[in-house]
Amino acid sequence: MSELSAVDQRIDSLQIVRGNPLLQPYTSYQVNLSGEARKGIFTANLWSSYEYRPKAIMDEKFVEGNRIINTFDNQKSWQRLSVETTLKVKPLKDLLQVSATGGVNHYLSDGNTYNHEYTNWFYRGDLSFVYKKVMLAFQIQSNWNWFWGENVYGGENYHLLQAKYNMKNCSIGLGVFNPFSDNYKVVNENWSQHATIKKANYINESSRLVMVQFSWNLSFGRKYASAQKKLQNSDSDSGIVTNSK
């Protein structure tokens, strides 16, 4: 609603947010292609996606007097091509599984007054070991970023080490967030020629952050034993109609 409103909202002494009541709906087109191949203990996955949004509603900035106006408009188009591949290995059948993913996001943001191209490479990794009631897991991923209009919306980079013990009705888990580094960082940017912004959020305290997990499955109330009748799919009627005179 704020994007459709022509009311000015002052951010600070230099910037104003202004809606655009002339905005029009737009259509998004998307096609996905995926495949998988297996051989022995190896599994390979390929996933790709292409998205096209003509006349997409995206942000823009312009100068009016001594103020910078932040507004929205139906821009020319927005496109995204994303490709990622995953390799999984099970060297110990269902006891141990290792997977690694690598991919790229490529964005084309074509505005009425700007044209931006942005590429984001990313990776993920997972390792899990399950033996009877014990589960050990390790996860790691880099920043998976999104680009829209003139903005980069940064994803998280982290790694996580977990251990869990499952009992009949409960489970106990212990995890450590970023046990081997303190480089957690999320970056957000705006590429406007009138007001370029780059912000980075660092949380060094997330390094070696210990987490404890406990869950208990509570089952209460009256239980009823129900019997199911087996399906009788027989027909003893011949279905023939006779007419005697």
C-alpha cells in the first residue's frame, strides 16, 4: 500500500520515500530444469532456473531540489539465471552421507534510469553420521545473495556442528555455531548513482556459540482401538436378468 500511496515519508534530512499510484501489475515467467543420476554410492543432481519479469515493480532514486526521492516504478525488466549442482556420496550406506553443492546466481536488472548486472557464486556442504540412536552432523554454506532493482540483499555465511541422541519419547542435542571461525557477515547494498549505500553486519559473538536442544513427545488422552474391515471385492451376482413367460 505504501508503494501505491503518493504521500511523502521523510527518512532523514536528505531522503524522502514517495509512492507511485500509477503502478501496474506485472507477470512473472519462470522455467525450471532438474535432473539426477545415480551410480553405486554416488548421486549427482543438477538444478537450473530462469525467471523473467517484464515491467517489474522495482525501486529507483532521483534528485528533486536538494532531496533524494526514493520511489517505485514499473521498470523495463528483471531476469535471474540460477544453476547449482550437488554431489552426494554414501561410503557407509545409510551410516555416513556427504554432500557438496556449488552454484551461481546471475541477475540482470534493467530499469528506466539504470542497468545493473550482478553475479553471486555460492556453495554448501553437509556431512551426517547416524548410528543407532546417535546422530552427528556438520553444515557449512556461503552467502546466497539476492539482487532486486538496485539492491543487493545478502545471505548468511555460517557453519554448524551438531550432535543428537534420540530416545523413545525425547531427544537431546548439542550444537556449536561457527566453531572454527568468526567471519559471520551479511552485506546489503544499494547501487543508485544518487545515493550509493553499503552496509555490513558482523556478529563476532556468534563464533563458538553453544546451543542446547531438548525435545519431548507428550502423548496423553484416551486412546481408541479401531478395527478396519478388509475390502471384499467379490461379486456373487451374475447380473443376468431373466424374463419367464
